[in-house]
Amino acid sequence: MTSTWLPAGTVAADSPFGIHNLPYGVFTTTEDPSPRIGVAVGNAVLDAGAVAQATGSDHAALLSAATLNPLMAAGRPVWTTVRAEITAWLTDPGYRHDVLPNLTPLQDARLHLPFEVADYVDFYASEDHATNLGRIFRPDSEPLTPNWKHLPIGYHGRSGTVVVSGTDVVRPSGQRKAPADAAPTFGPSQRLDIEAEVGFVVGTPSKLGEPVALADFRTHVFGVCLVNDWSARDIQAWEYVPLGPFLGKSFATSVSPWIVPLDALEHAWTAPPARDVPLLPYLDDTAAAPAGLDLDMAVALNGHEVSRPPFKGMYWTAAQQLAHMTVNGAALRTGDLYASGTVSGPDRDRRGAFIEITWNGQDPLKLPDGTTRGFLEDGDEVVITATAPGPDGTRVGFGAVTGRIRPAVG
Amino acid sequence: MTSTWLPAGTVAADSPFGIHNLPYGVFTTTEDPSPRIGVAVGNAVLDAGAVAQATGSDHAALLSAATLNPLMAAGRPVWTTVRAEITAWLTDPGYRHDVLPNLTPLQDARLHLPFEVADYVDFYASEDHATNLGRIFRPDSEPLTPNWKHLPIGYHGRSGTVVVSGTDVVRPSGQRKAPADAAPTFGPSQRLDIEAEVGFVVGTPSKLGEPVALADFRTHVFGVCLVNDWSARDIQAWEYVPLGPFLGKSFATSVSPWIVPLDALEHAWTAPPARDVPLLPYLDDTAAAPAGLDLDMAVALNGHEVSRPPFKGMYWTAAQQLAHMTVNGAALRTGDLYASGTVSGPDRDRRGAFIEITWNGQDPLKLPDGTTRGFLEDGDEVVITATAPGPDGTRVGFGAVTGRIRPAVG
């Protein structure tokens, strides 16, 4: 196993940011407020651009950008080379004098949205989640729509309101109408919820009119992050027929600040669940390498863990979602973000949204402080974390996506 | 009426690009392939940046950009000043020597996507269109969903596949399933359609968490263009429940190359239709100035006019759409584009989509060449144009959004 020369205490043996992870982010410090690319390693952030300049790296320009977009646009061969280079800096003591001045304690780094989001697409790939939502939103119909097992259902969200972890979320106001009401009313959402998801970040673009095959997933996808797709269930329920979610989602979508490279997830691939219906060729992955990801996720409310959603149970994989999203010829751009959809398992303590955990508020969750929750209250803080298997029993960490609810305005 | 000193023949009395219009675009020429801001005037394009530099304008930097985004971001007071300045160049003969070298015949200009699209939202604001689509897609239900008259229904589309007029559209492939089929099949769309729409381009951004009031429409919206929201009806019908249109729309959305400033539309404002239900305060425009727009649109297929959609009949105005889109606190960015939804009137020759004109292909359209159309065939060219009332009986032209269908790939 590769080991680092970094000073003892920098990278603990069980660190989620071990030497095999090396996720990318963008950070500033009080001393230097210019945004720059950082790589998390143990309890520190490496200023990747500064080290690249100090070592005369060919990739100094890419790593000295203010966002990850130029690096993401450079394509997989460059991603592989840059990752090998950063690994060398941290494992070859000859780089000590270049690296040591460019480490910042993680706690001193302010983390920013690491890339400029192009288009944002949200999928709906957990069978348990889709079944639960179908039962709650459409109690008189089959919970899964007839298309659900034939294609990964998705829709476009608002890329301009994707925010980095730690950004407060203002409770949205909007129209909502209970079935018994004669007309809609306006006011702050009373059913503010989360959706614990996993996000995939596109690096290499594609051409308009040219679908991306299942096998080309690794060519285009740069890395993985966590997503909290905040949802106002009362606004959503009233607005979403027939054209889908809009204001119930568009007020904020939070992403974790660290983008875990696909190369850090080599030990996390796992077989997706068996599919119940034959898939059309462009989605058929039965002969492909396992394309599910074995991520253990956790959702905490005000410091109390409320759920551990199992990502490996997702019916549709990220490769299938990418193939589907482009099969009509839609082009990919650097910075496209697509999210898995809420990650839910079959049991209550494995669900990734409060609407499922509390069954639309009917079965509130009891918190250790004696309070209960159907949905989120002002001041509540949600933290979603995840890890994946790494080499030799280590875990690859995704960090956290956090957000606190602020009261509605006006 | 203001008149121009431009040489006789440059601006005909009935030109859609008269001196009161002055729409903005981005153009190149064979001699100078660098994209730059142009203003259409008669049968010429004015190189706005070059004249601004020649005259020492304070806005030379904004007008010398490669896209309209910097000018759009500068805000309404700057838009007003810049428009007055350009008007002065074209009406005060003292500017003759600055202007004349910087005019290009319109036919020699290659027109580009004039702004970088941030988020793209598509609305659904024609009661006739929504009723027709409801009857076709959901024959067993009420055609208008219960929310339709309470809020302007909309959804996010794919901003990365917004293309400029003149870009060929490759017929998309995808899944489609007729009700009688046991399973979906895959192949080129057999029901490729248009949607004739009007687009609104956001200049001034807004802050996350702060709704934009009805009255602030003019503060934020820079101008207006034409939109063809290409739609694959077979793909759309199979995929869109429950989360809305996705691949049936995301392969291409064409926009006209000229952005008509709001200031050019002073004579086009008109009262929207009477509303059937009381509106919540954030949408209630009964006490506001008329916020409908009296645009006459025309749709031509292979040179033959097939429809004249009446924009003034739209149930929801652009100001209401903007207020709704932000009422949950969603932020606006410079470059946000939102489209009206298909513009359809009550009669067959006033409908803005073939699915309505031919009633889902059941009543094909006869063309002068003896052929018929249910939906679009490969090689078909669609041209959507529009004009609005200008001062003294003139018309303000929007130019055209055109597109030709290329065969499916693969």
C-alpha cells in the first residue's frame, strides 16, 4: 500500500481523506482570499496549483485555475496523469520542500462551489424511493409508473441555485393546496424536506447529436460528490402535474465541496440489483463490468443520525443515466451535474427523505432532545455523509454536504 | 418620428429592423471571424463595439464583448443609455464617419448564439395549447390540470442544447411505446414536432432567497427573442409521467439570433385575457399596466405558411412567469432564458405545434407540393417569425428562428 511521508498526525490510518482518495475542491483562506484548487489529504488541504508551480508541473495552469472546470475539461488522460503527479508529491519525500509550505489545516480552509455548474439533471433511480413517493403522491395508482423499469426517469433542475455545502437554505414560500381546500394558499412551505443523493460531475464534453455509450462513462465523468436536493413537498405536490417538479426544488440544491475522482473508487464498484424487465441495448449492462457503487451514506439531523441510505441498491447506475441522458443526441458540457435521485432502502432507517421516513408527516420522527419532526423546522441542520470501500480495508470519504434552514422571508 | 441619415435603401420604411427596433445580436464575417456585438438596422448590421470605440463611448468595453452577457449584466440604466447612444449614431449625421465603415450587409453576416444561456425554463401559458395537449396526452382526464389557472406551469429545460437559428436539428432517437405495445421500442422519433414560442432573456441577476415582484420585470428582463422548442412527441409521451418532459425536448431548442430590447416594444403592450379565477397577490396584475404583448407570429414549413399564432392571447404574461419562477427565492442569473410555452390560438391555423394542427397526426396537413404532414420529415425546414406594433404604424421585427431536420444518426 502506498504511504505518505507527510508528518505524523496529518493522515490518520482511518482518515476518510487518505492517500488513496485525493478529492478535489476549491478553497480560500483568511490570508489568501483568492479561490484556488485544493486536494484534501488527511486533516489538511494541499494547494495543488502552488505545488504544481513549485515543481514545474506541465499541469500548473490547469491546477492554478479558480475552479475545477479547466481540469475537468482536459479529459481522462490528463486526470490520470495529474492524479499520479499529486500522489507522487505526497509519497516521494523528495517533494517535501515543495509540499510543506502549501498545506493548510482543513479547519482553516473555506470551501467553495468547486465547479461552475452547466446543466443539472436529477434522476429517480431508487426503486424504494420511487415506490414510496408514488404511494404518497398518487395513492390511487400503481406506485411505479409503467416506464420506471424501462428507463431512468430524470428531469432538469435549476443549475443556478446549486450551492456549496454550508450555505444556509431559506425556507421557500409558494402555492400549496390540500385536496380538501377549495383554492391554493400562499405561504412558507410547511413540508420542507431533504433528498440524500449522489452526484456525478461531467468533465469531458460530448458533441450535439452524438449519444454517449454505456462504455464511455469513464471518459466523460470526472468525479462524484454528495447532493442534498432540498424539496418543498407541499409546493411540489400542487405544481408537478403535468410538467414535473419546478419551484418545489429550484430554491436550492446543495453539493459537497469535495469531488472524489472516479479513480479513487476502484474498490467500490458492485453489481446493481437484478433488473425485472429486459433493457433496450443502450441501457443493457448485463455484459459490462459492475457499475453500481457501494457507498454507505448517513443522514444526520441536528447531530443525530436518522438514516443510513444504501447506494448500492440503486436500480439504475450512473453509467445508464449518462447513456440515457444523451441517447437523444443531447450534448454534455464540462460542469454538467447529474444526481442519482433520493437514495432509499427498504426500511425506515434506510430512507433518504423525511417524506418517506415520516410517511408524509403522519409518523413523526422522535429526536433525542424530545422533539419530533414530520418535516424540517427553522434552525434545523442536516448533514449527509458517505464513504466507500478503499484498498486494504480503508474507506474513501466524501466529506459532507450540510445545510441549515433559515426562516422564510417576507 | 426619429429618422436616420443612413444611405437610402439601407432602412426601408417597412423594414422589420427599423430605427425604433435596434435588436442586438452577435455576428462574424468572412473577413473578421471574431464574434462581436451587432445591431440590426434595415438590411445592415452595425458593429456596435467598433463604433463605440471610434466614438469614445463609455460603454465601449461592454459593446466590444463576444457575447451580450456583459451588457445584459450591466442593468437597465445602462441599457437605456446604450440604446440612446446607438440611436444617436444612426440619427445624427455627425456620426457618419464613425458608422459607415462599420456597417455590414445583413446577408454577409453570420449570426451566432447571442448570449451564454444560464438556466432555461419553459412555460405552458397558452390555454388553447394546454387544453389541446391535455386532450391528446390525457384523453381520460380534464384537459387542464387543476393548478393550471392558479399558477404558470413551467419546468427547466436543457440550457446546453439551446442553439442559434439556422442550426440543423438531428432527429433524436429514443424510447417510445404505443398503448397497445407490450414494451417500449427504440428508434428515431416518428413524431418530431415544433413549438412556436417567445423567449425572455434575463439581464440583471437577483439574489438567492429574494423573490422578484411583478413590478420588477423591466428591471431584470433585457429583451425578447423567438424560440422553437423542438419536441419528440412519442419520446415525450412515454417518459413524462411523473417528472415531466426530458429527452423529448432536450436534444435541441432553437432561438432567433436577434434580441429585441424591451424598449423597442413600448407600442406592443396589451391587456392579457380575463382570468377565470382570482390570482394570489404575487401574480395578481389586475391593477398593473397591461403586461401582455401583441406579437403576430407566423410558422412556415418549407416556405409555406401553416399557422399564425397570436401571442396576445397568452393566459400568463412574462412578468407573471418571472414572479412565479422566483417566488420561492430561486435566484436569476444573467443569461437565464425563459420561454412562453407554445403559442396557440383557438383555430387550427393559429396553433403553434404540429401535434395540435394535425391532432396528433390524425388529420394531416396538406402542403402545396401535394405531400402531407402529420409530423416533420427529414429535410423539412421550419421558419418562425414575428412582428410587433411599433410607432406610427411601423412593425418591430424579431427576425426568424429557423431549423432543418437532419436524419437520425446510427
